[in-house]
Amino acid sequence: MTDRIADITPRTYARTAGLGYLMIIVCGIFAEFFARGSLIVPGDAVATAGNIAASEQLFRIGIAGDLIMLLSDVVLAWALYAIFKPVHASLAMLAAFLRLVHAAVYGANLLNLFMVLRLLSGANELGGFDAGHLQSLVSLFLNGHSTGYLIGLVFFGLHCAVLGYLIYRSGYIPRILGILLLFAAFGYLVDCFAQVLMPNYQAVQSIFMLIVFVPAFIGELSLSLWLLLAGGKKPEFMAGLDSTELTD
């Protein structure tokens, strides 16, 4: 088994990481902005519950996208560790650990979405609740999902900071990608703590979304495409990974 792992080429690690990143971006945007975003009406529990009940399949497809994203996160953490272990083994492990913690928090947070489906299922144990109560509970669990997402982003922001530093130091991945990830990490962390500390966050949410989304989207998409199309081809990349025992 270890011989087979050792035979994995740097190009394979790069393609695996690039594909994993791309899957996360596509599934994440679809689940959050198209599936749930088209159904949730901010501040209107009645309309939101009605939309989800009427388009339950779309809501479920969004959850399936989240699960694919989580699986991709685990594979990506492994591939990124292999790629950046030659740069700094301890920091590469920290980056992988932070990404896995983020995935674990996000996975547990999906329970909120499954509870929404349960509340709208008409199950026998819900007979004591009237429609208004059920709609309020749906809104409560959706808000809980948003809060869980926020907690996960703290770990993801730290992951991006460590990964950005590793990219900048690597010498075999364009430094601009590392700089973009460092900006993204800063945006994630500032936005997370702003939501915790600012009672009037909703009034400035659009500004923070711009600060976070633009560098994060550009940086992560650029990195995924570079890993898919160019990763593992440069001699420096090949030499870096080949110089490290990946069976430790």
C-alpha cells in the first residue's frame, strides 16, 4: 500500500487538488446561492417555509451539493498536505487540520437543514405544532445554519492564511495566488468577527460581502485552475515533491 502511495506523481496531487477545489467552488455556490438562495426570503418565515415545501427537491439537491463539497474538502486537505509538505511540514499539517475542522463543523451544521426538512414533512411527532410554529422553527433552524456556517469560516479563514503563506514561500506556485489567498483569509476573519461584534452588521453586510467574496473567489478559482492546468509541470514543483517521503 505504501509503495502505491509513493508512486503517486506530483501532477496527480496537483490535479486532485485542483479538481477538489473546483468541485467545492461549484457545489458551494450552487447550494448556497442558487438552491437555498432562491428559496429563502430574509425576514419572511411564511414565504420561506412555503418555498421550501413547494421546491423540496431543489432544497435536497442543495444539501447533496454540500455533502459533495465536504467529501471534496477531505480529499483536498490530503492533496494540499502532500503538495506543501516540502515547503514546511508542520504548517502543511496545520493547514490540512484547519480545513478538516472546517469540514467537520460544516458537516455537523447540515443537521440544521435536515431539521428543516423534518419540520416540513408532516411527521406525526409534529402534530402538536400549528403552521405558524412550524414556520418559525424552520426560520430558527435556517438561522442556526447561518451561524454554524459562520463558525466554520473562522477555521477556513485560518486555513487560507496558512495556505497563502505556504504558496508564497513555495517557489513553485505563483506568489500572486498566495497573496490573493492571504487577502481572502483577512476578509473571512474580519467578516466573521464583524458579525459577532457588530449589532448593526446587516446595515453594512453588502460591503463585507464585497471584501470577502471578490478576493476569495478570484484567489481560490485561480488556484484551482492553476493546479489543474499547470500544477506539477514545473521542474521546481516536481523536485519539491520528489524530495520528500510521502509515506511517513
